[in-house]
Amino acid sequence: MASVRDYRVLDDASLLVRADHQRHYQLLLMRPARGLRYADRLRLVGRGGRVCSGLGELVIRDGVMTESVRVDSVFRVSQSGLASLEERRSGNAEVVRETTAPAPESTGAEVEELD
């Protein structure tokens, strides 16, 4: 994944990020992040400019406090999985985590600050 272009919070412990070439990835955090839904700013921090399962962190700022949570897993999301995650987010479906197995590209991402 070259760089993050957009993101959507799915719940307190996961988010969906869109990278270059319309590729989508689900990031699962090690623990729920209280400020994730209300963040003013998110930043991905990784080793060597890449975020990998167990090696990256998500830094969350909500205007009052800053919280840092380790990224547990990164999964590339298929088109059908993307539709399922969107339905889950909108409340029109049961909680379903449909992702493909981690793709070679999902081993990391260049880090870019998100506004």
C-alpha cells in the first residue's frame, strides 16, 4: 500500500483505509481506542515508513488528548468484503468481518498523516 488516501472508522477497534489504486485495507487495533470515533486527526506510524501487523501504531488526537494504539492486523479487503463492511457501518447488516487473507501488499504502508 503506497499511501493512505481516505479512512472510515468502523468501530472503536477497527477502521477501513483506502490506499492508492482504490485498494482498501481493514486495520484491526490491539485494543479499543476511546477517541477513534471523535478524532480530529489520525496518524499512522510504522517502522521504516511502513505499517505492518503488530508493528505499526495509530496515533489519535481528538482536540483534548492524544492516544496511541498498536495495529494488530492489516487485511486487504475484497470488493464483496468492502460492501459487507459498508453495510455493517450503516447498520443494515449483522456484524460480519469479510476480508481476504493478507495480501503481499498488506505487509505495510508508507506513512502519511491524515487530516
